[in-house]
Amino acid sequence: MESSVAQVKVNFTTTHEDLQLPETKRQLLVPADIKRYGLSRILNSESMLNTASPIPLDFLVNGTFLRTTLEEYLKTEGLSSETTITLQYVRSLLPPTYETSFEHDDWVASVDVLSATSPAGRWSGNEFVQDRDRILSASHDGLVRIWDRSGAALATSAPARGGGHSKLLTAARFLGATQVASAGMDQKVVVWKYTETPDGLSGELKPTLELYGHKKMINSLNVHGPSKRMLTASSDGRVGVWLASKKAADADPDDIPSTHTAKRVRVASSVTVPQKAAQVMIPAHEDHVATDAVFHPSDPTVAYSASTDHTVRTLDLTTGRVVSTLSTLHPLLALAPLPRSAHALVAAASAARHVTLLDPRAQATQTSVLVLRGHTNMVSCVAAGPDNDYSLVSGSHDGTCKVWDLRSVRPAHRDEGPGGSVCEPVYTVARESLGGKKVPAGGEGVKVLGVAWDQTCGIVSGGEDKKVQINRGRDLFAS
């Protein structure tokens, strides 16, 4: 190296066991104007890692990706050029590649996954059969479908006269390997028993319970398998707490829509399904639409709800009360708690084209921890990564899913609000139905409406293109 070039001392470290450097090579003088690519080339040289083929690497400084030169980093942090910088190197993330799509007759509003690594798979214990991964979808045609990963439809729910839904669906979730719940515009939750043939080539969904209590459309459904409890958020502004068991109280006839009871009388062949009521109805967002409600990741007696009233509310499910309220600047459409977060952070998807990371603790010094910017239309769904506490995926009406690494942070620009930090997407997953074409203005015809992220099955999304799409990336965000 030329002596006229300023140099910085760096200390390389990594958590990858197979990429460890010898102790004698971990400290090095490098050019001050070097960036990520140059650092990656140095470590991939014969005198350093000496790998069979180059491994693309990223570098973290104090838990955040290095996106500038080392010189610029020192200047930004107000550090001396004599400072030794510790760089943690990690494998660069591989883009999630398209795997397959499943065709529906109408828009796909919600998706869920059953696998050995999904919550429902873990809740199922011995009931889950290894290597029988399943995808659940809820469609605007009013039907619930269960698929295998090759795209074969194993089971389709019955229509209204068979005990199913009479209007479009907005949500469906696995309660376990043998139980599914769904909800939608007909204001009810249906619990289904799911069984498969011994060879796993076909299955059956049989309605076992109808749950009533909401006065308007149900916008979301989330479940806690171990307790068989469910949460719903409705356009009536209330959050419902339900039990997926016949032990629940009988439904009040006044809570059952008259159109549904009339149909029961009119159609002699209707299947008789027990009708039960909610355990609790919490008036979380009176006079506004409740868009989502989710369980606390480690305490099923606590929940969070979101609304078009710009708030996230913390709910005590035991007493049925709102215990705290976080106000934001925009209508909120979906929530995703980060399950391994020390402070139980919650990602909130907004109608203002971004996702905000919120700290719901009453003693938190700041409500908004981080803003995720990159979508060009409202963000309709969000899911936490399955491997760690720094990855998210979001789906938007712009026709894309975006993958985020919360370590990839930069200061907010002046036009992005007062101070704070911003995260930008590391990958964008387009709808395969576009065939590589640019998303139309407003995302018409390709809106992403539901997304799930599973370690085994990958990123599963559904939308206005009437498809469930699966994208997978090797070691994507692996810890």
C-alpha cells in the first residue's frame, strides 16, 4: 500500500465458526477510504480466509451495517483516526428466489404455514407428521384451502350451506396440525377440524364451531395454540377474545346476523354447527376500525391492537381492558411482535407506505424506535423473521414484499421527519404473476394482502393476483 494513503486499524470478528480467522490475522491496517466490497475482497484473499471460492461478506459496526467508508464512519461518530474499529463480518444475505405459486379463484387475503418450524407445528407436538408441511389460504371466494408445498390442494372448506362462510374471507390460521380457524365479512369465526388420509395426499375440513359477537366485518384473526384462544379485530372497533372449544358460552341470538339465520331456515340441507359467543369483547377502538390484534409473544394474557385511529393499544385479556395507548401519525393496518425482542418491540404497518418499529412499554423513552421506508403504497401486512430479532417481511399494495434487516440503519433525512433512524429494504420480492413487468401505478391487480415467513417453507404471500406465492433464500437471515 502507498504510504500517502491514510490507514485505519480494524479488528475482525465473526460468529460464523467456519469463517474464523487465526488470532494473528484478526487485526489489520486497511485504507481509510475502503468500503464493504473492498473489505470483503481482503478477507477472501489467499492470505486471510483462503476459501475455495469467494464468499460475499457484510460488515457490522456496533450492530449496524457499514454503508460508508471507514473514514466517513469515524467522522460521523466523532472518533479519532487512531481508533481501532471492530468489524463483525457476516455472510451477505442471499435474495429469496421464486419457488412456486398456487392458483385461486379470487383474491387471497391471508396465508399461514404448518411445518416443524412454524408456531402451529411446534404447538402440535406428535400430531404433526414430519415432512408434511402445509400452506393455509383464505380467499375472497369465501373458501379456506390447505395445500402441500408442491401446489396440490389437499382440502377445501365447505360453502355456507355446508357450515362454511357466506361472504369473503379476510383471515385464516392453523391452531395446530388438526385444527384451523377462519373469519371474514360474515362477522363470524369458524373453527374447522382438519384430517388427512394416511398417505397425506388428500384431506378434509369439517366445521365444528361457529363463533359470534362482532357487529361488522372481522379484519384479522390470530391464535395462541397452547391455550386454544383466538383474537379478532373488527370494523366495529372491538377486539374479540375467543375459545376454540365447545366449552365457550352459547351465542346470543342477537349477535347472529339475520341473513345467516334466515339462510339456516331456508336451506334444509344446512349442516348444524354449534354456535358460541366470545369470551370477551374489548371496545379497544370505539368509533374506528380495528385492523389487527395480536398476542404478546411471551404472555398470552396480553395483546396489542391496531386501528385506523392511528393508535396501538395494549390490552389486558384477563380483565378485558385497555391498559395503555401509543399514538402514531398515520392509520395502522397490521402488527407483528418481534418474538425474541428484549423489549417486546412491535412492527406496525401503516397506510403511509412505511413500517414503524414501536416500543409499547409504558416506561419507554421513545415510542418510535425505527422507521422502515421503501414501499410506494400502503403496507397491508407484516411478519417477523423466524430465525432472529432483526428481520421482517412486509407486503404492500405496491405489489411487492420487502425483506428488512433492522441492522441496516441510516439517519433520517430532513424530509423524513424530525430525527430518528431509517431502515431500508435489503430485498424486494415481486409478484411472479407480473412476469418481470413493472408494477402498475397504484399496484392495481397485484396488491399483496397477506404474508407469512417460516424457516422451512420460506416467505409465503397472497394477493390480488389470486395466487399464493412462495419465495425462499438459502440461509436467509440465519442467526
